[in-house]
Amino acid sequence: MWISWATRMQASFGAFFLWLVTLVYFTQDITLGVSLGSATQISMFVVPLCVMVAWITGIKMDLDLNLLETGSLIMAILVIAFTLQRAIEEERYIDATFIRHHVGAGLKREKAGFAS
């Protein structure tokens, strides 16, 4: 069964959004730093590990992304970065919760089989 690159990335960013939800209730600056650092470390380890395991087992899986995948990844990073920057400047941490809600809805939709 083919596991798309986006699905692997969503799994690695699960830790990021878990910490992001705690932004509202606990210390915002420390939590944001830990969540970004943790998500970066996980994604830098998990994605290459998945590629190497797939290579060993003979599954065709690489990081050779086409234009659509690269563009959507860049747009997602920019939208999240600008939204978090604005939320931190204006001290409105509810925007971070909205980001988590939309990602969660996308994951539920993909699990239900609606995503292509």
C-alpha cells in the first residue's frame, strides 16, 4: 500500500500540534520553542528513515517531489509561519488552535478516504 509523502509529514507534525494546543494554557514562548524544535527533529529523522526502510524493502519511495507537492509544502509552511507570527505579535493564541483544527479535519478526511 502506497503511503504518500504528505501522510508521513502529517505523522511527524503530530507532536508539533500536540504542543501547539498547550500554547493556550501554559507558557507560550517556551512551548512554542519546544514544539518547533521537536517537530523539526522528528521530521529530520522520520522522513529519511522511512525512505531508507522503503529502499531496503524494495518499495519505490523517494523524496523526488514534483511541482505540486513542493508548492503545497512551501505554501503550508508560509501560511503557518505568518499566522503564528501574527498571533504572537498580537497575543492571540486562538489562531494556533484554528491551525490545529484545520489540520485535524484534514487528517480525518484522509482517513475516511476522501483525499486523493
